[in-house]
Amino acid sequence: MISSIGIMIVLVNLIAILFGNDTKMVQQSIQKVYRYHELLITQTQLIQFFIGTFF
């Protein structure tokens, strides 16, 4: 179990090095995006937030 956690840490960091840590977003024309000052929240993120919060 400890080795699997170590492998996960290595893989996550390797992916971060290769693709970067910035959040990638699908084109705004495909999904609805809500803006609040500099904050961008997609409809999918809102659905995930409410399902995670209330269920």
C-alpha cells in the first residue's frame, strides 16, 4: 500500500511536469462559463460541487 502511494506521487508529479499545473478548460463555446471578477466557474464544476456537497 505504501509503495502504491509512492507510485501515485511520482506519476502525479510527472504529469504536472509534462503538462503543467494550470487548469485546462474546454472552449467556452462548448460549455457555459460563469464569471465573477477573475474567477471562472464552468457549469460542470458547479454540478460537481453541489453533488459533492449534498450527497
